[in-house]
Amino acid sequence: MPPTIYNFKSFRSSGSFNYSTPKRDSDSNILTFHSTDKWNAHFKAVKETNKLMVLDFTATWCGPCKLMDPVLQEFAAKYTDAEFIKIDVEELNEVSQALQVYQLPTFILVKKGKVADRVVGVKKEELKRSIENHRK
């Protein structure tokens, strides 16, 4: 049986935290943002480059998201020419809405400021193929 993909619209937002800079997950190459302003500034800077951004939309309560955490860690270590970013839909609800994220987990690949691909669900091989296709 495939894992559940959560529709997070039914969950209430718990508010937003404002940290001054994006944080890296401990011992990894994955950035996390806790402020929409910081995310917007980072996005604006990176969209001028040819660097692939892999956005992982997640939530602390999402079981399937937790299943994909080690996969994202593996990919971030392997594909060092791409930037991996974790976005909590509860904290950055505006970003999630702007990118039309309605199910979790959702991975959006962005290149030059445009959505290049989208992978929804626990789909390791599909995400891997997408990263490999768009990082060139």
C-alpha cells in the first residue's frame, strides 16, 4: 500500500518564526528558512544563477515527509552542485501557497527562478531522475 500523502490545508497554521538567517540542518547541506522575507531575498539572489534548487515542502506532523528525510540527506550529499532547501508549510505558508503546494511531501525543482519539475509523494527514484535531469 502506498504511503499517505497529506493534504495540509486541513491543518491550522501555528504561526511564523522569524530567525535572521537561514539555518542548515545539523551536519548537512540542507538549508531551512523560517522567515518569508529571508526566503524571498535568497530566492531572488539564486534565481539569477543557473543553480538548481530542490525545495522540500514538509511539516513536523507529516509521516511521509519523515520517510523522505534520509533520502533528501543522501541527495544533498551526492548532488553538491544543487541547493537543497527545506520549507515547513506551517511556518512559510505564503511560500507554500505561492508555489501551489497542497499535498505533502512535495518537492519542487526550480532553475533560474522557474519551476522546472514537481514530485509529490514518497517517490525516491522519481525525485532522483528529476534532479539528475535538471542539474545540468
